[in-house]
Amino acid sequence: MSTDTTILQGSFVSTGSNQFIPLRGGVEWMETKNVTSQATPANLDALSSSWQIGMPDNSGSFNLYVAASTACVEFYSTDGGYTLVDTSAQTSGVVTNTITAISTAITPVVTNTGVNGLVAGQIVRLSNCLGGAQALNGIDFIVGPSSLTNTTFELLSAPQLTTAGTTGGWSVINYDPIFYPRNRVISIMAPIDNTTSILTTIPHGLTVGQQIRLNISDDLYGNWVAANNVQTTIIEVTSNLEFTVSFNSSALGTFDFPVTATGAFTPAAITPFGENTPYAVAQGVNILADATLNTAQIGMLLKAGASEPAGSAGDLIYWKAGVSFSVDNN
Amino acid sequence: MPKVTESRQTEDQLTRDMLASTASFVNCVNGFNGDNPTEITKADISDVVQDLLSNNAYTIMDNIEGADKFGTAPIRSAYFALCSTQLTTSLDSVNGFVQKNQYPSPMNALDSEWGAVGNLRFLISSIGSITYGASALSKNVFNIFVTGMQGYACIEQDGYSASFIYRPPMYDGPLALNSTVGFKFAECPRILNDLWVLNLRCTRA
């Protein structure tokens, strides 16, 4: 094989969900063979498929089995197939200024015009919100499963507002900063016995034994500014949004997110900075869980489905990918 | 086709992204553009310098003594502030900003340096860190990484710093039609002391 040709290959068993295949950069073509379907083909199964550079995202050429004629037909689709992905390429979401109200419920519920198209677990960023929700502008929140309709969605981890928000905008955030561990904005903190529970606005991704620093420098946080720069250890992870640290905050009173703020301020945040090794050893957890990790990936996203390259659950699929000597897509 | 400069630029981008992910942040709050964060001001710079001093961060650059030259001003010992070229107009407007051509000895300035305010010397780059649409008014937020001595580092695997590899066409095939060029490296950027690096977030004036 000459040098300028890069061939990668592999296989996977479909889970029935879209499949991401990590690849080295610069891949210009990819092929898949669904050997499970080839052995026992059903109508409109994609027995094989391919993609090459120049085809748009989410497209591909498919070799579909037609049961009526017991033969295959070539079919090109731009609705399903292959999508090159580089997770380090982060683009701004489109701001949709459709918010008409944000409620004062314990978990704030946003009302919007039109169809929001959101699903639970997505991250949204508020902006341009007026009324009592101005302090939430520029902060990311996770969409909760309750109250989710075409015209409403709840901000699962947001602090409770004292005055309802009025008009404003939101955008979907499809990316996270690529390096782990990441700093996170604190929504709620509460003393529990001699420890402190912390709720972050979006999933924290942290584990027991990691050390974090509290960054609470803005005077709007009152007594809690005394906890600025405190370093503490995570002793329990309650959920993907909540964890408990060893810091005793009982003397600081109630933590109030400055929901009435109308001007600029620095929201309280956590910064992960290391591992409490003795504690991690005692707990039997990974002492290197704090390691800095580049989570960005380059690869191909294969769409799931019997007529798609990632197949149906249980299908065994072989794939090849490579680089061409020359590409001329004029 | 990659260039030699792109390999080092990729290192810079990865270091930038690491700092954007993990460094503690402080919003500029003393400006007047009505956003959160606001544009950068002298008061915001003083606050972040005070934080680093309180955290016992060493400055990176020594002071530049004053000289008997028209239009110059002495420069304090300083931390580095790494930011986007898109902030130059905002920096020019900061009270007390000293352009590097006003240093008593401009040869002490770095190529990428734009100027100084108080105890910060600003280094600019076209790939400076930006968080898109992240302000209260959905404007871009510019991350200014203010660092003291040894605040962060790039740790290379042994023998695996950036390599730029060129293979002439004779290695390609029988007809020697294609040459190849590329780069590779294995290293990890890492904050060494989180108290010595702060991300000062701002919007544009």
C-alpha cells in the first residue's frame, strides 16, 4: 500500500441507536456491510451502504433489499446515513426569542410561542430575558421531563424566581467545553449536617474523591462570600446534577442565588482542581479521576435503522474507511 | 495541506480550550454596555490582579523602568493576560491602557503583546478564546486568561513533542506522484495551580 492511503476498518453490533465510529482526521470515504441482514434479508434492509466526501451530512448510498423481486436496488438518500462529526468544532446555537413567561414555580417553567422542539436532557441557554428572570441570562440549564410540551419547558436545575420572567430568548447548546473536568455554575447550595449539598445548573460529571474549589466572589451572595476559594472534597454524588462535599457551611445561612439581580454579576461556581488521594483510596475509587482529559472526537455518526448504516439492534456490521489519493468534486 | 505553524497553533488551541473548560472565572461587572459580563474596565483588571496577588501568584514579567523619553510610561511587573485580537478596540478604551510603543523600552515587549494596564500585560491572538452567544444579551463572551508564573503547563510525553513530517514523492509509489506532510504530538495541557489562573470574562464595548 502506498503512503497517502489510510485504511481503517472494524465492526460493531448495533444497539438500535445511532452509532459513532471514532476515526482519524481526514477520512474521505466509508463503507458498511450489514452481514446479519445479508444472511437473512428483510424487505428494505440496507445490506451495504457507502459515503464519500462531497456528499452532504446525513446522506449516503444504500444497497436496499427488495423482497418482492428478491433483488437489491441502489438508493441514494439525504435523509439518513453518514455524518462527519468533529466535536471540537463548537458553534453558537441560534437564539430563539420566543419566551413569553418564566414562572415562579420551585422548578421554573418557561412558556414559549411556536414549537420549541426540545427533549428532556437538552441544555438550553437563556438570554435577553426580562422581568424577574434577568439573573438567569447567559447561564445554561438542563431541560426537565415535566411540563415539557411544544410551548412549555422546565429549567430542571434553575433557582426559584421571586418574580416571574417575561419576554426573552433561548438557544440549544449542543456542546460542552472539550476538556474534562469542567467548571460549573452553582444553582443551589444547602448545608446538610456538617456537609454541603451542591446543585449545578447542568450535569457536573464529577466523581467521589475529586476536589473542587468554591468560587463565590460576588457580594450578591452575602455571607457565602466567606466560602470563596474554599477547597473541599466530593463525598457523595447524588445525581448528575447534585453532589455533597465535606465543607461545613452551616454557619453561612441560606444560600440564595441572586435571582433579583438586574445588572452584571459573577455567578457562584465550582472549579474541579484535583483528587483527594487518601479519601479516594479509602473509598476504593480511581485516584486519577481528576485527570485532565480531552473529550473531543473526530469520527462518523451512522444513523440507526434497518435501512440505515447502523442497522437494527443485534445486527453485526463491518465497516471500512479511508482516504483518497485525489479528490475532484468540481 | 498542514503548515508548520499549524502544529504549534493546534497546541495553542488545545491549551486555550483546556483553560476555557477548567479555569475559575470572574465576570467583568464594572462596564456600561448593559450586558453580563460587561466590557473590560480598569476596575475589573484591578480586581483580578488583587485576586492573583491574594492567591500568592508570582508575576511573570518584571517591571520596565521609566525613561526620560516623550510619551512613555513605566510598566509594572505583570501577569500575562491572553485574549482574542477582537478585544483590541476594547483594550484601547480602558482607562490607563499603555500601548507597547509607549513602553520605555519597546524591545522588551513580546511580538504578540498589545499593551499593559496596571499589572496586566495583554497578549493577543486570532485564536483567542471566545464562548459564542454566552452573554446575557446573547453576545459573544471573550475569555481573558490571566495567569501568574507556572499557573499552567503543557506536559509532553517523552520524545513526543510536535513533529512536522514531510515525505517527498519518492516514498509514495512507483510513479512518485504524491508527497505527504503532516504533524503529530502527544501532550496534555494542565492547570498546575488553579489559584494562579483566572478567566476574566468580558463582552465588547
